[in-house]
Amino acid sequence: MPGAPPHGDPVPPDGRLPGPALDGLGSRPFGIYVHVPFCATRCGYCDFNTYTAAELGSGVSRDAYAGQAIAELELARKVLGPADAPASTVFFGGGTPTLLAPAQLGAILRAIGSEFGLAPGAEVTAEANPESVDERSLACLREQGITRLSLGMQSAVPEILAVLDRAHRPGRAVQCVRWARKAGFGQVNLDLIYGTPGEDAARWRRSLAAAIEAGPDHVSAYALIVENGTRLAARIRRGELPPPDEDAMAERYLLADDVLGSAGLDWYEISNWASSPQSRCRHNLLYWTGGDWWGIGPGAHSHVGGTRWWNVRHPAAYASRISAGRSPGQAREVLTPAQRRMEQIMLTTRLAEGCPVAALSDAGRAAAARAAADGLADRHALRAGRVTLTRSGRLLADAVIRGLTD
């Protein structure tokens, strides 16, 4: 099961925020994240806050979840007050949001529109396991107002999917992209994972080729992280599988960048490639550039004006608080100016546009100069006032960012 949440201060029962958090609300991008915590099966590598039917236990109904999410949206409107803050992005994540019926997701989306309004051209994303959707359900999702689909492909190789405990057929994601295009989705993302035990360069290239053949306009490729408490971690600990190799991971990343770039997908964040600026995930960009968002659902995190909070994790605890008219928030923290500056540096350095040099301390500027001298940051961008990682710098991003935050 997922690890314990971070510590923080109690959230008031009515969910009210410190006054300064509401200053400027509506002047910054505002998004809604809806966490759907249900999965048909638990993947061996996953430590997300998700639950199978067996793990939920009694007293939790999937059918009641949309109503609970709508109740939290009504609470959010009361907490945020009358400020005009239409949602520019909505993201249904999980878990497997498409285990809910399209009409249930549509009801939540209509409630967001009723409480906050949707900005013109709002991006509305739904994640999906390829086996959780078909041609008909994708058409229904589009009719409900979902504009962007994100499919968890992970790999095109049966043996790799088996190691990950992914319960979908290798070619299913490709077929889903075709159905999504037929349904009218203008934006489709495929998620891939590299570095799985048993994956060599040829197998990774097969997955990249299959993803490109499907014709998405966005690909996310993530290095496998072995999380404590997962089945995959237990298998590696017992010696049944080798641990991921860091040098191989770097090679896989560079291969992805080469192959995706050749197919017209350009990187804009270390793990994300898009066919055009319009195809970039605006919801994730909101996170990375310091916007505001309210996270709905068990374990969801929120951020408004420098105040960050997170909900109770189990769906039963969440349902209990919602039914009692209380905030589901478990704890929160008010970020200091120094913490906000550090997060700005950590997140924007991952973007192709880079981090503004003006955000750095004197020590951070010296570290940026060293990174440029070592070929890890672009010299021309640095002279123009931005710290932009080179390809080599992306491979060592964590180390570069540590220096910048000094």
C-alpha cells in the first residue's frame, strides 16, 4: 500500500484557507484535479493511492463516488469565495478514472462548470487503462466533454507488461488511439515506462516504434522507480529480478529522445514530448509553473496561493468526512517565500524554457555557470537569463537542480 502522507498542520473542519492564500485568486491559472482511486487490479510497480475491490472493503461504493466528488466541489467553491476563477484545465487521474461510467465523469465535469465555470477552450483530460475503454465508451467520453485522453500503454512487449503486472494486451493502446481519433479527441497521450527488468534496447525501441505508429500528439516516458512495498520491489529483493541499471536507464532515455524527436515530438519537460506547443499538457504545466489547483478525492493534493494541503487517503475516510459536511483535508502547510522560490527553481529547470536566473541566489548563479561550463546547461540561454538543461544536463537534472537551489 502507499506510504504515509507528509506531516503538516490540521485543516479546519470547514476547510477555510489563510487569508493571504486567496489574494490574487483568478489572476493565476486555476485547475481542478479529480482523483479516482479505483483499479481493477494492482500493477506490481504501483504505489499510488488506489484500491481494488478487494482492498476497499465494505462501506465504500464506487457508484457513490461521483456524488462525493461533487460535494467536495461545492465545499471548494465556499472555501475559495466569490472570486472569478474558471478552471482552465481539468484532469481525471487515478487509479483508473474510466472505471466510472462516462456519465459519472460528465456529471463531475458539469459540476465543475456550475461551481467555477470552464475557461474557453479548457483542457479536460481523462486517464485510461487501455482495457478499461472501447470504441463506444470513448465516444461517450468525448460526448461528456472530455477533450484529451491519456492512455497507460507502458510497453508494447508482452514480457515487459508481464513484469509490470499490466493487465492489457500489447496492441490494445494502439487500437484505443484509433478509436479516440474516430471519437473526435484532438489530443491523445501515451504513457511509457523504461528501465523495467528484462528490457533491453531492442525491446524499448519496439515500444517506441509502436507508440509512434499509433499517432499520438504527446508521449510521456518515465524511468521505472522501484517503490518500497510494491510486488516489484519484493521480487527484486528476493533476487527474482535484477534491479534497474542506471547506465541502461540513461541509454533508454537518450534513445527515446532520439526516436520521438525524429517523429516530430519535441521535449518540453524532462519526461514529456509533444508534437506542438498546443499539444503540451496544460494541466501539468500549471503544476510546473506555480498555478493554483484544487485536488478532489482521497489523497488528492491541492495548492492555492502558497498553501498546500492533502486529503485523507482511504475512500472510506473520505466518504465519512464528505457525508458529515466536513473538509476531507488531512493536513496542510503554508509555504514560506524561500520554499516557494526553491520549488520554482526545481520545477521550471525541468522545462525546455528553463529557470529564470533572477530566481537564483548568488550561489545558485555560480552553480548555473559551472553547469554551463560542464555542458549541462545551455551557454546561450544562460547569457539570455535562463538556465536551460542540455541533453546531458537532463540526465543529471537532480544534481544540477541541487546546485541551483543552494
